[in-house]
Amino acid sequence: MVFPNNKSQANWAEILKRFTVQLNPKNDYSFSRVLGTGVSSKVYLAMEKGKILGKQYAVKTIKKDYFKESTVNFESVIREIRI
């Protein structure tokens, strides 16, 4: 993609962050407590860093080892992300 300026590119990156898998969510969010757990994951209450009134999000983290166990696990995670 070609952006007219750096601000447009930064805005687009912010929008995409909300809908994509992030490898280091601790860079952008402060995690306060666990909301739920599952076999392969935990869901945390998180707030955007660096903002006084940052939005709160439910952030799901998935154990890396879960992907290594089988291709079925990988496919089920991909299916869940799409939902």
C-alpha cells in the first residue's frame, strides 16, 4: 500500500492492530487480571498503554506449544480468529 503521508500510515496501523494477531501485546497494553482460561489460552483485561483514559479490551493469549501439538490445534485457532 502507498500512503500519502506518515500520519495516514500510522492511522492505518492503529486500525489494523485491533483486528490482527500481535506477537508482543505487552508493548501496547497493560494487563490487569485474568478474565477466563481455557485449555490453550487465557483471556486478560487489558488497557492501552500511554493513554490516561485508555480503552479496555479483552485480550486472548494462546500458548505457543499448543500450535506445535498438532495441525488440528492450529486450524482450530485460525478458525476462532476468523470469528
